[in-house]
Amino acid sequence: MIGELGQILLIIALVAAVVQAWGGLVARPQPRLVTVAAVWQALGILGAIVLLGVAFVNNDFSLSYVAQNSHRTLPLIYRIAAVWGGHEGSMLLWLAALSVWSLFALRGLRRHDLSYAARTLGMLGVVGASVGAFVLFTSNPFARLLPAAEEGMSLNPMLQDPGMAMHPPLLYLGYVGTAVPFAMTLAALWGGAPAGWTRWVRPYTAVALALLSFGIALGSWWAYYVLGWGGWWFWDPVENASLMPWLALAALLHVQIARDQHGRFPYWTATLSVGAFVLALLGTFLVRSGVLTSVHAFASDPRRGSVMLALIAAALFGSLALVAKNGERLRSERQSRAPALLSRDTALAVNNLLLVAACGCVLLGTLYPLIMDALQLGKLSVGPPYFDAVMTPVLLPVLFLLMPAIWINWSRDRGSDLLCRLRPTLIAVLIGVFVLPFVLAHVYGQVYPLVVIALLGAVGVIVSTLHWAWRRLRSGGLGAAGTGMVIAHLGVAAFVVGVAMVKGYGLEHDVHMQPGGTHQLGGCSLVFDRMGEREGPNYTAQTGHFTLTCGDGAARPLVTEKRNYVNFGMPMTESAIDWGLTRDIYVALGSPDEPADAGAWSVRVQYKPFVRWIWIGVVLMALGALSAAAAARFRRTVPHADRQAAVPSSTSVEIQA
Amino acid sequence: MSKVMTPRRKRLILLLLAGALLVAAGLFVKQAFRSNLVFFVTPGELATDGAARSKELLRVGGLVQPGSVHRAADGGLEVRFTLADATSAVPVVYRGVLPDLFVEGKGAIAQGKLDDSGTLIATEVLAKHDENYMPPKVQEALKGGQPMQKAAQ
């Protein structure tokens, strides 16, 4: 019953998407029709998701997808999370995210301009119809299993974790959020757009970036404590797939300021909008087509890969064709003079150049092995050292650019004035040059130049940003956008501190421990007390009991587990972490000695200085983007006119997002 | 900035700067890229041209031969095992904690360099997340053997 109902809902959603596309893209857009269609599409998709959830809760193993991803012993929360635990369900989630974004875009844009809202929704309808057809015909989550299975195959134990339950929805909302700037750009190309559209698009970009950041942070955090390796980023192609749209969105968010307020970079902004969406599609393709084998991609079907590639090509070439045909519609309404070399405009251009270069490097390292393989030129992989080597010199300049960038005036500025504004920052960095190496040498015994440079950058950004915030507060307040910028840039600094410290001073010891044995690490002493056992709802675990004693003398118990889940022949490691703001101690069981009764185990023990700052930084960036999106200015309907005469004052500067 | 700079010249300078940056970045990326490519080979391929590849960083994928896994007797972390495909086998030495999914008879990948005796000194051992995972190339190499076991419905 549920299967048939789900099919019908999916078909309704598909038809609604087609109607929505038609109604929005005809010569005279039909706002009312589009609205009705968008609502029906959302009802269909969300209804289908709820039905699939009900099927999981009721252990309806007559659905092939449920049988493959659930089990009677699976706890309720994970049975619900299993809705997006496999390919079909996550594509349905993708569609649901699109529906949600479509409704928000409709709600936000119809207040400004009905026919532009309809055209945007028309473009979103094209996306919805394409992906909807993909789900219905190649990845149907409601496909029947006849006869029904007695018992399901259960959810991959890797995914049985609270962090994992939230990771896909956030990530997909972020991914799919790129569809809104994409659709708004194409809608402008398709039938023209009112002057204000470059402003209305900004909150969508910001929210998409925020959600994508939350999603990535959660995934990274999950990998840290579940995968049993103690790493926070592996340069796995699947991770790269989410990083690329993130970088593109980050670049887009910044360049949209110049586009909106000064009419700069109209074509580049459009290109980046298309690029971010295509990268998000590419990410979906990489993760879901089966070209990669990883925790994210289970069974795969080559048909899906080719259909998805066709979708990507259609998005890319369709947009290019539109730009070629109607490119002049992107031109900004205001023709201002070219900016001087020393100007906010240049700083933003360099910011974009670097972020896109970073994105390109990730793309190269991710796709090259796939292309070589597809052309039968040999199988190879690009190791993490490549990404480390390339990203450091590309992203460090971004960090240092951030110090002056917020102080530079639009259009033109004077170097001497700028230096004057930057004085506190420069003093702080100068003090850092002399103090930091000594502090590091004193605390950690070693000084690495690269760590010092990164930390100097972080210090500079913190001081520069706080100084800016203080000046703004004294002269009338920060506003939501300013607050967002301050929070996000402080997040960047926190992130850099975390990465630099972990890379520089992290310790990873693989050791062999007998019960009663002791290992010294990072000023702490770890004692292996004993092994035990524990029964979970759908697993049995061997527990390793450790005691950690650090400088303050307090003994902290740490319990790490080796779990054997129902239906999965392989054990899973549950790490134990003693966490702190300045360091984590990470313990994970390896494997028992042969013969097992000897009681000795190999154990991973790691010292991770400032590792929490990485996720704190990303979360701050996300919160900053959310705050910027909340700026009331974006919701005001009256476009531009009031600011035509706005000339940047010498203290600065009207924005940030 | 000098006063004779016309907007046109400024734009030219900007473009040149961006171009120079791009070229420098491109060269650097190429260098980093070349030195970090890791080639994936099967034990069978190593048997034919192993000597020529003794300096390269390699990823060898195969099945962990049942009964071949030996841990060091002195209680150290050294592990020896053999990765095999349908035609040949490569001995591997690794120091460290093996991944959870590393099991005899299943697929695994070892990354490292060959020593003079043809043993792979591995710096990294990977076993993929999915229990039914087999490196595609291993799958090719094993063709004609047992069909891959599909998990029960």
C-alpha cells in the first residue's frame, strides 16, 4: 500500500514540477499556476519522504529499499535516519531540499516581483523535473521486493550515529541551495530581471553556505570520532565533492556584495552562480554514481552515473547557451568607473581568484584519477600530500588578505590611509612575530615556520576584525550584516588556529599495550586497565577501559569499544576522547594480539592540540553567514534608488556578508 | 599610484598580475601533482614489471591471503601479510594499527614502496568501508574465479 501511494506522490511531484517549469518559463509567466505547482511538488515529495519514513518505522520489508537499509533490531531513530541511508532515499532527500528551497524562494521573491519570482520558480521546476524523473525511473525508493524479505539487511553501522542522522539533511540543504542563485541567474537571462535581483539573491547564497558549512562540519566531526582514525579531513573524493561547492559559494557570497552594491563583476557573478550549482550536481554525481567506493556509495548502477552526467552537461551547456544568447541582460544597470588598483573591488577579485583556484586544485585532484580510469590510462590516486601542498599556499594568502580587505574603501583608496587604519593589526602581528615562536617553543618544544605564519595570520585577522567591529559599534552599530561578517571572519581565524596546531603539533602513536600497561603522550599518562564486554541494542561490544591522568592529577576514565553489529561481519571502532579547548586525547582500540587470550591490544593514541577549533571555526562561519542573511536590507523591496549616491566614507564601508 | 595611469592601463596591470599569479600557481600545482601521484597496481602487474617500479610510490590492491597474516612475535606492531590476485602474490610489511575491515580473504590496499627483495614496505593499509567491497582492479584480476558474493535479500 505504502509503495503504491509513494509512487503516486512521486508522479504527482514530477507532473507538478513540469507544470511549474512551463508556467514559469512561458513568455507571460503564470505566477498563480507556478505557486500551485510548487506547493503540489513540495506536498508530493515531502509526503513521499514521510511515507518512506513510515515504511521504515513499520519495518515494511516489502520495499526493496527498506529491506536493504533497515533491520528489526535497528533503534527507532536510526530507522528514521535510514530514510537517507542509501542512494534512493538520499536522492529523495535532495528533491525534498529542492522543494523547501523553492518554497522559500517563492515566498521571498514574490514580494518583490511576481513575474521574476515565477521565472525563477520555472528554472527550479526544470531542475526538479529532471532530478524527479531521475529518481522515479532510475532510483525509485518505492520499488517492490517480491516476495517481501523476512528481515532487512540493516543500516551500515558507520551510519548508526546521531551525528550521521543529521549530516545528510544539512548537507543536502546546502548543496541544493546552490540551485537558487543558479535559477535566479538563469531567470534573469531568460526573461530579464528587475534591478534588485542581485540583492535578493544574497540571503539565499548565505543560507546555502551556512547549511553546507554545518553539514561539512558535522561530517568531519563524525569522521573524527567514528572512523577510528582520529583524522578530521581525509581528502576523500566524497569530502572534496562537498568542499568544491563550498568554496564556490564562499567566493560567490563575497563577489555578490560588489555586484549588488557597485554593479561590478556581472558576468563573473553569473558564471560563479552556475559553477556552484554544477559543482553541487557534480558532487551528487561523484557520491551517488558509484564511480567512487566509499562509505557514502554502496551498491551502484552504471545507468545512474550516465544519466547524472547528462544532467550536469545539460545544466552547464544550457546556461552557457543562455549567456551567449542573452548575455547583455546581465549587464549592470549602473556604469561606474573602473576601480583603482587599491580598492575593495580588487581585494574581492583576488579573494575570488584564490578561492576559485583552490576549488580548481581540488577539482583536479579529485577528477584526474577518474578521468584516467575512464580513458583506461591506468589506475592511480592523488594522495593527501598533494592537497596539503597545494591548499596551503593558495589559502594562506586568503587569510592575510582578510586583514586589510575589510578596511579598504570601494573604488579607490590611499595606501597611507589604509596603513593608518591597519595600525593596531600591524602592531599585533609584529608583537606576534616575536612572541609566538617563544610561546610555541616553551609549550611544545618545537617551532615550525608554517605554523607560526598561519597563527600570525589568524592573530592578524582576529585583531583586524575586532578593531573594525569596535569602530563600527562606536559610530552607530554593526547591523546584522556587519555582525555576520565579524563572526564569520573570526571563525576563519579559529579554523586556521585549529588546522595549524593539529598539523604542526599533533601526535599519533600506534602502540601495543598489555592490560596494566602505560603510555605517555602530550604530558598525560594513559593506563590500559582491562577489557570488558557490553550488549547494545543491535550489537555486541568489547570495551577497552583506560585511565588518563594529566598534569592536574585527576584520573579520567576513557572507554573505547569494538562493536560487532548484527548483519555486518566487520567490527566497528568507537573511539574514546578526552576533550578540551586546547587539546583532545584520542584513544581507539586496534586489534587484539594473536592469540587473542594474551590480552594485549594494538591501540591508537593521539594528541590533538586545538582540534576543536576547527569545527568551532566552521560553525562560526556558518553562524556568520546566517546572521548576514538576516539583514533587513535584503527584504526591503525598494531597489537601489536610495543608494545611488552612496559614496564610501573613509572609515568604511557599507557592508559585509 | 602614478597619475598617468588610465583605467585601461590599470585594468591591463590587473590582468597581467592575475595571469602571472595563475601561471605560477599552475606550475606549482603541476609539481605538487606529479610528486603525489600514486599508481594502483595488481600483484600480477608487479610480478611482470616490479623491478622497474622499485622507486615509485605504489598502491597494491588484492585479497589478503588467508593464513598469511602474521603479527610480530615480540609484541611489536609489525604485521606481515600477502596480497594476492589470481596470478601472483606480494608480501607486505606494515607497522601500525590495521583498519577494522582488514580481514583475511577480503580485499585490501597497501600503499608504500618495494624493497630490494620485492616486499612492499607499506606506510598505509586501507580496507574499504563496505564489507563486500573489492578494488575494481582486483575484481577484474579475479574474473573467472568465484562470483562476488551478494548479500542475502
